[in-house]
Amino acid sequence: MHPKNPPKKLPPGQKPSPPDRQYDAKAGKGQPGQADESEVRVSAYSEQFRGPVPHPDTLRQYEEIVPGSAKSIIDSFITEGNHRRAREVREVTMCEEWARADIHLQNRGQIFGFIIAIIGVGGGLAVAATVSPAAGASVSGVTLLGIVAAFLRQRHMKNVQVDEGKPGAKEG
């Protein structure tokens, strides 16, 4: 038996559904040498439709049952698509605003950190010049140590956030 259309290629492990098969049956055996005219041929037809709206035949049937329903279904689909796209635009805009606000916050933090560093080191130099060099070195050293610790902590936090975003990362 050779079907009109070649069989569909299915992904490995998937079996065809019964309507995709074609069956031949013979009703009994005739006498040897006689032509067998009692052959029965059975064919099955399968059609699939995928899409965001119902198949056109289904829409036509809805329209026959409730006039105007097909237009209502299509209008609803269009309205939902417009709403989804508008929501995605709002989400992207919001993420861009958050990114800009984060950059401004980081810039302010760097400016304030620089001001604190200048005050701390300048104060340490003033103490070293007026009181004692050891005390001045202590004030300047503590200020610089705090700034270095803040930078290292920020770098560590960024590394932790990157690691948490990877699949299979360990929580700790």
C-alpha cells in the first residue's frame, strides 16, 4: 500500500495518533484464481490547527450560532495583543528608569566617598602636623582603610549577585 502523502516524520519517541494511520481490510478470502471484489479500504484524515484565534471553520460555526461572535472574538484578540505590547513597553521603560536611577545613585556615592576621603586624609595630615605624626597616620589610615573596605564589599556583592544569577549556582 502506498499512501498519497508520505508519512510525517515524528520526533523520537513520539507515536502517531490513531487518525494519522491508514488501514486496509479484506472481507474474507475468495476462491483461488478468482478476483476478490470484497476489499474494503478505510482512510482516516487528520487536520491540526494552531494559532491565537480559532480555526476559520470554527469561527464560521460560532458566527452561525451567534451572529457577530466571530468579529467579537477577533476584536478581543486584537485588543489583548495591543494591551500586552503596551504592558511590555511600560516594563521596559520602568527598567530603563531604574537603571538610570541606579547609575545616579552610584555617581553620588562616589562623589560623597571622595569628599569623605579628602576630609579624612586632610584631617590626618592636619593632626600629623599639629599633634603627632603617629596620630595623623592613624586618622588617615583608618579613613583609607574604610574606603578600601567599602570598595571590596561592593565588588564582593556584585560577584555574589552574578553567581546567584547562574543556573546551578550554590546558595550560601
